[in-house]
Amino acid sequence: MSTIKLTVNGKAVSVEVEDRTLLVHLLRETLNLTGTHVGCDTSQCGACVVHIDGQAVKSCTVLAGQAAGANVTTIEGISKGDELHPMQAAFRDNHGLQCGYCTPGMIMSSIDIVNRHGGKLDEETVRHELEGNICRCTGYHNIVKSVLDAAGRMKVAQAAE
Amino acid sequence: MYETTYHRPSSVDEAAALFSKGSDSKYLAGGHTLLPVMKQRLASPSDVIDLGRIKELVGIDVSGDALTIKAATTYFDILQSAEAKKTIPAIVHLTSVLGDPQVRYRGTIGGSVANNDPAADFPAAVLALGATIKTNKRTIAGDGFFKGLFSTALEDGEIITAISFPIPAKAGYSKMRHPASRFALTGVFVAQTKAGEVRVAATGASQNGVMRVPVIEAALKANWSAGALDNVTIPTDGLLADIHGSSAYRANLIKVMAQRAVAAAG
Ligand SMILES: Cc1cc2nc3c(=O)[nH]c(=O)nc-3n(C[C@H](O)[C@H](O)[C@H](O)COP(=O)(O)OP(=O)(O)OC[C@H]3O[C@@H](n4cnc5c(N)ncnc54)[C@H](O)[C@@H]3O)c2cc1C
Ligand code: FES
Ligand code: FES
């Protein structure tokens, strides 16, 4: 067992977990942040994507200990109170989800994509960048549409700040 | 995953000391091979020693005629590197088609080379560019480093500290990605050294892991062009055959990927 201190969604937390604990299990089981999902056992589906120090990573393939001292953001930490993050709003408006299982990971990956590419995103780039996220429902079409829509909204939001 | 003890040393010497204290220690860099293997219970190290936070293992620099990438540098950092883009753009291209964005944030060049997966990308660059592997104990020539599937010249507990790539006159990489895993169904790295030597390495194709391809090297030495490979036949002996492709399919892929790599190299 080890005591791990990290920041999750802006709050400092200190938890005691077994050394073999994966970050996703720390989030879901110890902190009850069940928005982050586990969809595979092979690091391929992206349902578990969270941000560590601003980078979208698969939390099922990171030990809790590796995240000690880091700033972790999950799907629960991106809205401002009742106001959805522009990426969440775009997924809702463009019907970018069906069952919703992949959605938290899709949204966390997509925010990272927009952060890296800014407003210069096109459809081909979005499809290429979403290679680490699998959706079994939508056929991706509306997910890509959502990300492109959100890229525009995030640019406007940034310009307003 | 079985129980283990996690350590986060801050220097290479401390990591090596921790390694020898454990009964069955393993180093962890990006963890994107080791953790999936531990999850499947195919590995159960007593101690996991994290190299990822050791500052002396991260960084990229160019000195003289070589691009040196330290072992725990992530793929993402390689993609961002102006030095890498300027000196060996083929390495940046190889990195851009490796895995997916999340894998590229965590995975490291040292982990890839130490692991020597028969379908991994970086072993092809190491072999084709004639790189040298620097460890905490010695310097190993790339030509003698890879020893078949998942095995290398590294001794137990030895740590790769950096990989040094001689800057070539020309180089290119092309791979047929496995559509689900992104690993190389076959990938070919071609290089022409500044001394005029032609070196070609293929990954994902051979039963023994990454390999040089002498027939392609000879044809490109005579005439550096994609067309020079039109009539080359790659022997199928020792090539992989699995549900994804026969050995004849892979032999053909070696040729086609080499042609595309030459075209990309210019
Ligand atoms: C979904 C997915 C897709 C992928 N696609 C590709 C792909 O297309 N192409 C590709 O090449 N790879 C691919 N990979 C593998 C990825 O590149 C791995 O990250 C890489 O092979 C291992 O690097 P790592 O830093 O994660 O190493 P780890 O998993 O931390 O370690 C791997 C092994 O190397 C040892 N090791 C690590 N660093 C050192 C060191 N400095 N000295 C000595 N030993 C060391 C460890 O002990 C361990 O045995 C993929 C992985 C995933 C999960
Ligand atoms: S649960 Fe992490 S990639 Fe599938
Ligand atoms: S909405 Fe069901 S898996 Fe994507």
C-alpha cells in the first residue's frame, strides 16, 4: 500500500491504494468518479481517457503511482457548474452519442485534439486523431461532426476570454 | 494484475540499485507494453521501477553528425522536436504513425527498443540508420542489438539511457498498419548514409523480428529509385504467416513499403 497525493478536478486528494492499482480504478472505485469507463483490457478502446497534466491518456494503462503529484481531469471536471463544456454541448446538439459508453473518453480525447490543433481542424484530421477511441454505436459520423462543431465553439469561447 | 511494489527513483543509479534489490524487478517507462502484459498476468514483477520521471533520461539533442534521443523521451516529445524534424524527418513520420495519440503521450523510444516487439516501428529505424544504443554500462551497436523476438543484447538490469542516430543523407519509412492494433503488418525503413551506404530494415515481416533486407539494399545501391525495385523478388523463407497475411503477402509488402519509403525519402 502507498499513499498517493494528486489533484483531481481541481481538488487535492490523498488516498491509500495498493501499488498495483490502475489510475482508472483509483478514480472509479476510491473516488467514486464513475464517469470514466473501462471498455477493454487491451489499452485500445479509449473509454477510460482522462487528462493528466493536460494530456489525454488511457487511465487503464497508468498506475496510480505514476500519477502521483499530477493534475488529473475527468469528465466530471470539465463543465462549469450547470453549464456544459462546449465539447459536451456539441456532442448533445449533434447527436454524437447513442449508448454513451464511449462518450466520456471521446470527449476527453476530443478536447485534447482541439487544444493541440486549434481551429485548424478538418474532418480527416479528426478521424485520424480519434484512432485511439472506439465507438460501437454511432459509426463515428456524428462524433466527427460534434468535434468540428466544438472546435469552432471553443475558439469563440477562447476569443471571448 | 498480481501484487507488486512500485518505485519512483530520481536517477539512473538509484533505479539500477532498486532493480538489483528486488527478487524479480522490471523497469517501467511509458508502461504501454508492460502494464497490458501485467494485466493479462503474463508478467508479475515483484518490483516495478519507474524510469519515466528520471530527468537525465529525457531529452533530444543534435551534436555533430547524430540525433540523440534519450530513452524515456515520449513519442509525443519526438513529434514536437524541431531538431528531429530538421535532421531526420523520417523518424518524426515513423512516430506519427505509431499507435494512437494517447499511446504517443506515454510510450517511450527506450521502451520500444528494449521490448523489441517483432512488429514495433523503432527497431526498424535503429537498424536501418545504424544507430547506437547507450546504456548505463556500455555502448551497443544497433547491428548487434536485436536478438530475435522480444529479446535484445541488454543484460538483466541494464538500462538504455539514449539512442543515437547518425544523420543520414536520405531516409524514409512506410508501413502497412494493422487496422486494429496499429502495429506494423510490415514496415520498411530505407536509409542512405552520408558515406553512401544503403541500409534497409523491415519490421513486422520476419519470424525473427526486425531484419535487414539485402536484396533491396543491393538494388537501391545500384539505383536509388522506387522503380529499381520493380523486378526484385523477396525470398519468403522465415517470413511470418498468420491470419493477417501469408508469407508471400508479406514478401510483397516488403517490396511495396520499400518503394513508398524511397519515394518519401526523395
Ligand atoms: C493500443 C496500442 C497501440 C500500439 N501501437 C504501436 C505501434 O503501432 N507501433 C509500435 O512500435 N508500438 C506500438 N505500441 C507499443 C508502444 O509503442 C509501447 O509504448 C512501447 O513498445 C513500449 O514503450 P513503453 O515506454 O510504454 O515501455 P514499457 O511498457 O514501460 O516497457 C516495455 C519493456 O521495456 C523495458 N524498458 C523500458 N524502458 C527501458 C529502458 N530505458 N532500459 C531498459 N529497459 C527498458 C521494460 O522493463 C519492459 O520490459 C502500442 C501500444 C498500445 C497500447
Ligand atoms: S479501457 Fe482503457 S483503453 Fe479500453
Ligand atoms: S455511443 Fe455507444 S459506444 Fe459510442
